[in-house]
Amino acid sequence: MAKKSQNTSSYSRQKTVVVPDLGKLQPQARELEEAVLGALMLEKDAYSVVSEILKPECFYEHAHQLIYEAIVDLAVQQFPIDMMTVTEQLRKRGDLEQVGGAYYIAQLTSKVASSAHIEYHARIIAQKYLARELISFSSQIQNKAFDETTDVDDLMQEAEGKLFEISQRNVKKDATQINPVIRDALKMLENAANQEGGLSGLRTGFEGLDKITSGWQNSDLVIIAARPAMGKTAFVLSMAKNMAVNFNIPVALFSLEMSNVQLVNRLIVNVCEIPGDKLKSGRLDKYEWEQLDFKIKELYDAPIYVDDTPSLSVFELRTKARRLVREHNVKCIIIDYLQLMNASGMNFGSREQEVSMISRSLKGLAKELNIPIIALSQLNRGVENRQGVEGKRPQLADLRESGAIEQDADMVCFIHRPEYYKIKEDERGNSLIGVAEIIIAKHRNGATGDVRLRFKSEFAKFMNIEDDISVQEFRSQSVPNGNMAQNQVADMPDYLRPSGNEEVPY
């Protein structure tokens, strides 16, 4: 009997005792709320101090929310804010009895002597509100995570979107005295003076474009827009290759339209100058294999980072971009393309509002990371419906889905290939075959203008017109009659050397 009692005692000691959670009050500061409201009705300029810190929902007590709303109404109408005017405003709104009547308003003013510490108190109230928001947010996510019918990926998108919304609502930046800003501006000027060509930003390798823009500038949002088949992806791939290979600038490319392999194949076509259909089929001639082996070496170890996450959200982009900048020192981010992004986890009345949110977030991210962000964008069909040579040139009004793209962007560039519209010559009679125009339609910090580049459609490649010299042209310009000296032939890569009477491939 004693033995049984001993076993029971041992079993009792092994049991896990669960103590129920003690009740918790939500973060709040009722006394400070009363002090702030009282101070607002005592001091004439007190509202201007807290107006950017507090919103009605920041107050925990519902009565205090109603009183603050009445104060905001008075401030908007530029009426005096005191005990009498607030009481009258509450009466007009029909809220006076809900807050406790005129007696409660009078009590608030009697509890505070001055507004000396109103800003400090207001920030505490705002922090308490933020804590309540985070508690509510985490509780909702927790409940949905327990629901087995919820898709975890969708839940993560929603969680990131909501957290971003909360953080944006509470981001405040104080004004800065001008002296440190002057020092930063002078430092940028010195850096530009020390760089080749006086560029203050990142070089693209397109000389005419760099001359107008002074390179892509830090914190700028650059929109590159065009109709389909104009070569948007080819342009940014050519530019990314120039930046990463020629100038060793780390570049990140987010491709929402193509997979990593497809994108790299396009890059190989661009760099190796082998037609895409031949590369896809693998039917390369001997000299093309040599050409591939020789030129693809340029891409190895190049600081190009590719991400092909489909339907990328702007919140995922923020997380990935921060990591790329922190871990790989990425200096420029390219997005192909903007209309394929989303802002999941947030509710919008229309797609236009969502695109506005995306473009605004991209600009904010560029400022936060202090790097240029280049986003490709589609144009609407307005270009196709217009007639004439000038009618086919893109305009700012052609930006698809949202006028906010134009407003948020520091620079808007269009890619225009007249040849696509059967326009073979310009007004001066110059050939436009193989010519692409980069139209800088908006430039917040500089000049606008047009830049002409060479476009090789078979290689999906953009290049400076002056750099487009074929092997045959090189031979004819090097020596009379196109006969190359032995030392010139020796300096050429294997795949370009002529063997016997064989025609030099290009």
C-alpha cells in the first residue's frame, strides 16, 4: 500500500503544471492623454507641436479620441483652441455627452499647469499606440497561422505588408541644419571632379546617356519605359553588363518576367554576339563555339546578382534589396518590370492605387538604401494609335496604369526605335536602321534630351554608335586594302583570326 502511494507521489512530481496566463492590460498612458489634451486647450501653439506626432487613434480612451478629433477640426479651420471652443465643437459633432460633458473638459484643463513637456508626453502616447498596433497585428497573424486552410506563403506576404504599413505610419524625420548637408554636397562635387568625365553617379557605359545624366544618381528612381518589342530588357542587360564587367559595379537584377536561366541566356547572346536561336538549339559553328568560350569568360565572377521570384511584392523586394546591399555591396537595383509587381497584404480600391503604392515604395527604398533603382515600365497603346513620325514617339502620358509613376520618378526615359514603325530615315536623311533613341522625358535634377544608340536585334544588344565597328571595318580602317599585318592578327582572339582564304566571321 505504501509502495503504491510512493509511485503515485513520483508520478505527481513528473506532471507538468500549467499555470494560466495572468491578465494583461494593453499599453496605455491615460494620465498622459489627459495632460496632453489639457495642455492643448491651455497653450495657443501647443497643437503645432504634436500635430505630426499624434492622430486621434493614438489615444486609448475613446472619449479622448473624440476630444482630439474636435481639436483637429478647430485647427484645420484655424479657430482658437480652448476649453470653450472645444466644448462647442463637440456639441456640434454630437459627441459632448459621450466624452462626459462640459464638466469633463473643464477637468482636463485643471489637471495641467502648462504645455512645457507636451512633445515628450505626446511621443509616449504614440509609442503606446504603436505597441497596441503590434499586439493586434501579431494576434491576427497567430490566429491565421493556426488555421490549416491558410496558405503560409500568402500569410507571410500579408504579415510583411501589414508590418510595413505600420512602420510607414510611424516614420518621422526631423529637419537637419544646413551645414552637414553642405559638406555632403561638396563631397559629392569633389568625387565627381575626380572621376573620369566628371560623372557624379554610376556609369552606364553609354557615353551620350552618361553625359546628360552624369551617371545614375544615388537615391534616384529611374523609370525606363517602352512599348513591347522595343528592347527594354535588352537595354538593361547591356547596361548591367557594362556596369558590372567594364566598371566592376555590383548590380542586382530582379526579373519578374523571365527565369534566371532565360535571363542569363539573353546575357550570353548579348556578350558573345551569337544569335539567340542558334544558342537555343545548340547548333553552333566551330568558330561560334570558340567565340562562346572566349567571350563568356567576361561574365564569370561578374558582380551581377539575379533574382527571378515571380509576382514579387514590394515588401519582399525591400527585404531582398537590404540584404543585397548589406552582404554584396550592391550599388544599383534593376526591376523588370514594374507592372508585374504587387503590394499583397494591403487593400486597394483599384490597380492604379496599388501601382501608385509600388512606385512610392520604390522611391522610398532608393532613398533609404541611397542607391539608384531602375524600374522598367510598360506603355499603354496610345503610341500605336497616333500617326506620323512624331506621333510614334512616346510621351509621359503614355505611362501605363498610374500617373503616380511619373510623379514619383526622378527620371523617366523612353526607348524608341523608329525602324519598328517602318521609319527608315530621319528628317535630315540619316539612316535609322538599327538605331534606337533613348528619350529622357523627365529629369528632376538635370537636362532632358535624346541619345542615339546602336541596337543589334539579332544579339539583343545596345551599344554606343561609335563602338559599332565590325571586324571587316576594323581591317579596312587598320591597313590599306584590308590586309592586316601579322602582329595585328596575332593580337586577335582565335575565333577572329582568318585561316588561309577563310572569311573572317562576324
